[in-house]
Amino acid sequence: MFETIEAMMPSSTLDISAVLMIIFVCALIDILSPGVLAVTGYLLLTQPKQLSSRLIVFLLVIQLGYFIIGLLLYFGGDRLLKLIEDLSEFDFINWFYTVAGTLLVLVSFIKPKESTKERLTSWIPRQTSIKGIVILGVIVFLVEFVTALPYFYSIFLLNHVAVHSLSSIFVIIGYNLVMVLPSLLLLGINKVFKDRLQLFLNKIKSKLNEAPISSLLVAIGLVGAVFFNIGIRGILN
């Protein structure tokens, strides 16, 4: 990973506006986080009344993790990047993600018995506490941050072109905000168009309630696809 980032570094005399444009493009690449979007959708469907508090706590946990990692990388984080590289390229972890993802995708195609359906639907959480949201945020962060190459590249680019430390910190904060922009937009839409959005969400919920097992299996398949993608990218790298 470190060699890849080094090879992609432009000239150290690059104009600051060009640097910010590159970082903005990297942030746009990181904007579609499957874990963050999945949790946002889950909260919209299951806890619309507590959406603001739950989603803000979740996003704060995720972005606090990224912000701390960003600061550590910026202030001499070669050793930390090497550790992240070792984690993302450790064959056992990569193969675990790949195999687990494959199994989850295969499970999503299974048609369970009626008794199994009842047990599975009883496990689907309808409400999530703040503590549960914090734990969920930590899990999503740990799963996804090892693949955040655009973020790591942006941090090292700031160091490479010798951007002032205070300005770099503000850029890192801005990057983090862009990363969660879809979730913030959905939160804003929920505030402004709450009644209309809830009508639309209720239609989705009614369809999901008619076939909860099918919905759960689809969710399992999506999680499996995400795991498989993370694992196979680590193996190929």
C-alpha cells in the first residue's frame, strides 16, 4: 500500500488548488460507504422517530475513528500505515472475508423451513439503543477503514506538498464530512419532508413485512458481497 501511494504522488510543487481538487475527488470515491449507507437505511426504516440521535451518534463514532487515524497518519504515520497495510494484506484476514462473504451469499439463496423462518424473524432487531449504535459504529469502522486507500492517499498528499498543519486538519475534517454526506442529506430530507418520506418508507416496510425472510436473506447477501469485495481486493493487492 505504501509503495502504491508513493508511486501516485504528484510533484511537491503542485498548486494548492489542484491538491484540494485531488483530495475532493478522493472524498467522492469514499462517499459510497456500504456499511454507513446500510445502517442509515436500517435506521430510516426501523427508527424514524429516533433517527437524528441514533444516526448522529453512529456517524460521530465512524468519523471520530477516521479523524484519529487521519491525524496519526499526518503527524508521522508511516509505521501506522505499515500496520494497516499488514492488516489489509494479512492472508488469513483476507481469506476470512472472502470465504465468509461467499458463504453469506450462498446462504442468501437458501429457502428456509417455516420453523427456521420464525427463529430468524425473532432475531431481527426493531429498536437499537445508543450503546448498540456505538458498538455498530465501531464494527463498521473496523471493517471498512483498512480499505480506505483514497483517504490514506489524501493524508499523505497533504504531507507531501507541505500544507500547513492547521489547514490540513481542516481539510481532514472536510474530507470526513464529505464521506458521510449521503447520510446527512437523508437526515435533512427526513427533517424537511418527514411526512412524505414516511409514507414512502411505510410502503417499503409493508413490503418487507410481507416477506421478512426474503428481506433478511437479501440483506445477508449484500453483507456477503461487501465482505467478499473487501477480501478479494486484499488478496489481489
